[in-house]
Amino acid sequence: MSVRAAVARTGLVAAAAVLLLFLALPLAGIVWRALTDGDVATELGSSATWEALQLSVVTSTLALALAVLLGTPLAYLLARSRSPAARVVTSLLDLPLVLPPTVAGIALLTAFGRAGYLGDTLDGIGLAVSFTTAAVVLAQLFVSAPFFVRAAYAGFASMDPHLEGVAYTLGLSRWRTFRSVTLPLVWPALAGGAVLCWARALGELGATLLFAGSLPGKTQTMPLAILAAFESEAGLAGAVSLSVVLLGFAFVLLVALHRLTATAGPYR
Amino acid sequence: MLLDRPGVLRRAAATLVLAATLLVGASACGDDDDIEIAAASSMRHVLPRIVEEFLRAHPDLDLSFELRFNGSQVLATQIAEGASADLFISANAVQAERLVDEGMASLATVVTANRLVLAVREESPWYSLSDLADGGARIAVGSPSVPVGRLTVIALSQLDRQLARELLAGVVTEDPSVRVVLSRLELEEADAAFVYHSDVAVTHGLRALPLPPTVPPNEYVAVLLEDAKPGTEEFLAFLLTPEAQDLFRAAGFLRAVAGVRAP
């Protein structure tokens, strides 16, 4: 290896190591703090913890399902459209990510809340959502869907659309083309976007608090339970213990999701 | 020459801009001589007025203040983790006293107190607790883990049992701070909220339904932190003077009754 290549490689590794350490050290810190100060075992044994964890898993999975079901068509249409309107919509997709989550919660209330401009309509058809578990899902969907749609859009846009044309000329139906030509090509993008989307939904705090409230068993997800613990006398020790439970749980799920999408993907 | 290469010039310019940004950022962080007060969010409106009054009363002292407001738990955690502060005014006596127990602070002093009320919007049709219970109102409360929520539990336990049960059935959220509880009324998502009297005093369009007078007030405890700057102790003493107590009262707080707490 030439000196130049060696220097370049060292630089590459150094840059990667700096970021990796920056991301890993706080996580290691919170685990260490929980093991020394906190009481992870007690939290794991408490039914309140499991209640919050269960609510978190159910709501974030529902949010992910909605994002995939509704977001895939949206991303596909945007990526295939040549109209200027589609380009504007695509750039607006990231806006929910820019909003501080608390503001996102207020924004949801201004539309779907009781005093929101759709509030009376929703109330009239018996769909008042604020302070319900449905509101938790909607808050998570609002902040996490852009992650999925953005990734799916990148997948569809980077694919050569002529391949679909070729499939049509060979007599494949639209659905068959999508399933056997398009989907296998964009699968990694969809899977990556889904993981990001789910992780963001699982960690959602601010929008959920404002839009759905915080009631144990109904709307108090794990992040909200951590916030409640932090504000309590148990304070930091209780909050870090619960955080480590959430982290450990998310870690297991993320590893499982990665393996699932990498090996059990239907098109590998 | 080295400087002939445009990349070098551009990088130098970028470095200069970065350095300037850092310098401006550092200097914006306030004077090192400022007396730093970390205070509970509910003090946001009244404390600047008290500081002003203190400076007017002591023209001889050359002091300046930096006020920081947040939830008491957040502030206590920041201080315990090494954030600098000279005086900490906590809405949660337990947290302030924990700092004293750990040897990080001294002179725990009750400086004021706040009464729990059930707030409703001015135009709402409710004038008593039983009106609310009958009307199926949506009620926001603080989480039992925070002082306002703990007081709410006490208040409900002192009501008629049937009434308390009906009110509890209307609870839609247990919020992590009194600020969030109050926002439920402001955003019109809830019909009533258990908050402090001082919150109603500074928020437009709200009125308070009375609760049993036996519900204890929430005390605000100030502690002097280790190595507090000169003048901090004088300010702490000033908080108990009639001038400061009048300002507290005008802002909806109660007069301090207990004074210095036994260590």
C-alpha cells in the first residue's frame, strides 16, 4: 500500500471512530449509570413498566404499518411523477421532521383536537381522538412517516423506470410487475426506511404528550413513563433505569428487524 | 505561492467564520460575575420583578443577575450533575433538601407557597365541583409523581367520596409538569385542570373553583449553593422581606410562613 493510501485509510478510520465513539459513549454512560445508581431489575419486575412497554410496541407497530401501507403508494407516485407539483410535495415531506415534537403535537391539535378546525366534524361522527390511544398512533405517524416515505422515494427514484416498461411489454400485469420487478429492487430502501420509521415512532415523546396526553395504560408510552419517572422523586435513577429497559428492548427488536430484512427478505 | 490556491483562502475564511461564531457564542453566555438563579418555571413572571426591586433597594451593591427557569426536577438534576448556580428556588421541597443532604447546598428556606385550585375557562358553565362532575367535564391533572399531582390526590381525598370518584372518572391525562396541565386549558382540550393559583393569576381567561381550605399549600424552598457568589445570601434574605412578599402575593402566591427549615 502506498503512503498516500495508508494516510487516506487512517483518516477514514479516524473519522469513523470519532463519530462511533460520540454515539456510543452516551449510551454506555446511561447503561453504566442505570447499573450503578438505578434499579433495572425492579423496573423489569414492575407491571407498570410492561404496560408502558406493551403500549409502546403496539402503537409504534401500528404507526409503522400505516406508514408502509399509505407511504409506499405516495413515494411511488411522487418518484414516477414528472409534474412540478410532485417536486414541491416531495420537498415539503421533510417539514414534519423540522418541527420540534412539542410543536408537532400542537399542530395536530389545531387540526384534529377538540378546538381544532376539524374537531367538530370528528366529534360529530364520534371520532374525537385527543387523549385516546389512537391519538398516540397518529402522533407517532406524523413524526415518523416522513422517514419511511423519504427512504422509499429514494429507492423508487434511483430505480430505472424502463425496467417496468420492459416488464409490461413482456406481458406482465401492473401488479405482477410491481411485485417481481420493482419491489425486489427497492426492497433494501423500504426496509431501511421502515426501521428508521419504527425507531422514531418508538422514541416519540413531545407530540404524543401534547396530542394524546399521558395516562398509564391508555396513552402513557415508554418515553412518557420515563419522563414521568424523571419528574418524580425517583428522579434520574428511575428515569435511566427505565431508559435502559427501553434501550435493551429496542436493541433486540432492531437486531431482529435487520436480520429479517437482510436474510428473510422475500427477494434475496 | 500557497495563498494563490483558492481552496486555501476559502478554508481560511471558513475557519475565521467558525472561530468568530464560537467567540460570539461564548461571550453570549453571560458574565461570570452574574449571580445565577435557577428557579422553578412558575417563578418566571414574579422573580424578574423581585430582582428589579432588590436592585432598586440596594443601589450600593454592584450586582447583576442571570435567571434560569425550568422544571424543578430538571434544575435539580442539572445542579447535581455540576451545572453552576448560586441560588436554587425549587417548587419541590424534597429536591432542594436532597441537595442540602448531599452537602451541595445550605440554608433551605421556604420563600413562598402556592395554593392548588381547579381552573376552568372563564366562559365555561361550571361554578362548583359538583357542576363539573355532573357535566362530564374532561379534567387534566399532574402526574402523582410531581408536586401538583400529589396535591391533587390529597385534595380529592378530602372531597366527598362520590364527588371525588366522578371527578376522577373525568381525568383524561396525568401530565409531567404543571405547565403542561395548564396548556390543556389554553388549548381547550380539557374543561378543567388542577393547577396552582399563581398559574390562574398570570393566564388570561381563566377562573379558579375553590377547593377545601384544608388542602395544604405547595411550598417553594430556596437553597444557597456551595461557593455562592457574594450578594446571593442578601438576595435570599430579601425574598422574605415584606416588599418581596407583596410581589409574590400580587402574582398569586401565598406569603411564606415557615421561614428557615431545620436542617
